[in-house]
Amino acid sequence: MSAPTNRSLARPTDDAPHVDSAQLLSVLAEISRIGARTGAGITRTGLGPEEAQARAYLAERYRREGLAARTDPAGNLIVRRREADPAKPVLLLGSHVDTVVHGGRLDGTYGVVAACEVVRVLARQGMESAYEPVAVAFSNEEGARFPYPFFGSLGLTGQLDIACATTMTDRDGTALSTALRAAGGDLDMIEAAAWPDGSIAGYLELHIEQGPVLEDRNIPIGVVEAITGRTIIDITVQGVQGHAGTTPMSLRRDALVAAAQVVLAVQRLATTRGLCAVSTVGCLDGEPNVTNVIPGMVRLTAEIRDGRAERLRAAERALVAELSALGSATGTRIDMDLRPVTRPTQTDHRLREAVATAADDLGLTHLEMFSGAGHDAQIVARSAPIGMVFVPSRGGISHAPQEHTDDDLLVAGADTLLHAALRLVTERW
Ligand code: GLV
Ligand code: MN
Ligand code: MN
């Protein structure tokens, strides 16, 4: 358990159901070993062996608890009651178990473990329900190795671009299809991963906030109102490789010098130009990357986020215009390839209300808030109403080894998910 805090999150002593806090925390602790690197967080990138191992661990664990667990062709783990009626619409609960490189132990994984625990508790209750609670661990949400984020949720909702997936490789040239097969999926069967229209009644995702808002205000539960949109642009700067000792400065067409200006242009979109909420270059690769050689080529990514689709588009247009001019000014060629936009997404008022009421029932204060992080929920939103629950992140840190949430808050979030799910599965809405 973490050090005591000045919060009071005592659980009510009534006979209302609760998650098994010891089991929640022990499953989280055990799964955190998979992909752990000493002193460097967790690297469990999507469609790789560690993600598959995390799925296998959960499948085994929850089969022992009497639940059914299977991996679908998109590499998603699905956990449900063995006796579940396949015709009953589903209340889907989940998140992802892949991580970024050197990531934390809670991003995604917390929501999956809590979802499995909630399905386990509800299965034991054996009550009549209008909807079947099912837990899911979506594959490759982050896109850290194969740049196809939300792969699993796109597959489950029938939105995958199969042609794009078929040609995709990681940086070492391994095909996505090969990695997926090794991880228990199958790109040739991917259409079978898509659930029929109408089969998902709603989707609820519990996640750490990954930002500072809840902690700053000392509020244990966030009720997400909307999730940010995101555009990713793959950029290639083509210069001329040459000798670092003999090529006069005036004759150089240095790809890295041009790329440095691209990085600053991306940063200015959100800072001095105020065109979007945040903008980042997270990935930059130069060639040949040798001390005494003028770089001939640089590949980098620009990532732009905002809660409003029209602002995303405007920022994207502004960047394209600026980089076209920059290519001419630096004597380089700058190519830009826009990946499909993830749209800003609203949550559904019925799921928001279920979360807020659950928190009230548990005596937990809550706050309606915006998510600056992307989530599988916004992919599922095209098929079904969605909701999200947040718990605070210490120091607002995430996508880093230091990511942390105190145990009592993790338990409070899981109990909120359970109570919201109980309400949502028993009442037709
Ligand atoms: C999801 O991990 C994101 O990058 O927002
Ligand atoms: Mn993440
Ligand atoms: Mn996440």
C-alpha cells in the first residue's frame, strides 16, 4: 500500500458491492512485471510478445475465476461470463494493456484489470440484467511500435483500414501481420473481430487522468465530458548528405538543420500562434546519424491536439503551409503525410450520469472534465454511447516510468466503475 494521504476515502460499510481491493492491486502488481525494465519503466508495445504475455496472464487468471477469456483476430482480449447469452447487448468495460516505450504501469492496464474485476463481481452477483457486462483489453492503443494506434478498438468496431495494416511494418521492417500472428491474432481473419452493429449497448472506460487537474483540486473522480482530437503528420526532410569537414556552410542542404526548424514550427502552433491546444514532435530519426556526416534525411512526426475539429484542421493547414515554405528556404524537400484524424469526441450523458451517481453513492467527490489524452473510448463512440471515469495521477505525470496513483484512489475508481456498471446493466436505457 502507498503512504497514507490526508484524503478520507474510507469505503462505506453498507452491504453495497465492492471490488476486491487486494485482488485488484495484486493483479496490477503482477501484470506490471511484464515488460518491466530495471529503472526504466515498462515497455510492452502493442502487437508484441509482452502485450501478448499480459493478455495471456489475464486470460489465465480470470479463467481460474470461472470466466471465459479469448483473444480475437485483432489481438483483443475479451473476458465474459461463460454462461453469457451471446444475443444480449453488451456493456463493454475496458482499456488497453500495451504501453509506450519506458511507460508507466497504470495507463490502460488499470482500466483493463478493473474491468475484469467488475465483470467477476457482477458474475458472482448473478442478478437479472438487461445488458451483459464484458471486459476488453484492446490491442495496440498507443501505436508505439506499429504506428497504427487504436488498432484493437478499430478492429472490434469494424473501422480498420485493412490495406494500411497489410503494408505496415515497424522500424525494423517486421510486418504488422507477422507480429499480430505471433501475438495470437490474424490479419487474414480481421473482419471476424468486428462485432455486429447494435451488439454494444455502451462502453465505459476507467483510466488514470494523466494530467494534473484532479490532484490539484484534491478530487478523487473525474467524469469525462469530452476527449481531445488528434492529427498526426509523418514528415520527411530530404537534404543532401555530405562531408562535415569539406562542404562549405553556404553549399549545405542539411536535413537536420531544416528539421530543427520544423520542430520549432510545430511547437509554435500551440504556443505563440495559439492555433491548437498542444503540439509535439515526439519522434525524430536522422540518417546516417554519424558525427562527421551532414545529415541527408530526417524523418519526424508532428502531433497536434485540440478539442475542436475546426481548430485541428486550421492548425494542420497552417503547418503544411509553413513547412512548404521552409523546404524552399532551406533547399530541402519536405514531404508530409497526414494520418487519419482522431476526432474530438463527446461522452454520452447517460453514462456520465451513471458515473456521477455511482461516485455520489460511494461518497466520492467528482468533477466533469476534458481528456487531453486519446482513448479507445473515442473509437468505440462511433458504434455506441461511451463514458469515461478518471482517477488522479500524481504530479500529472504519465507516459513515463514515474506514473503513479495511490492505491486508495485506484480502489475508489474501480468501485465507481462497478457501481456505474451495476446501474447500467440492470436498467434498460
Ligand atoms: C494516448 O496514449 C495518447 O497518446 O493520448
Ligand atoms: Mn497512453
Ligand atoms: Mn491509455
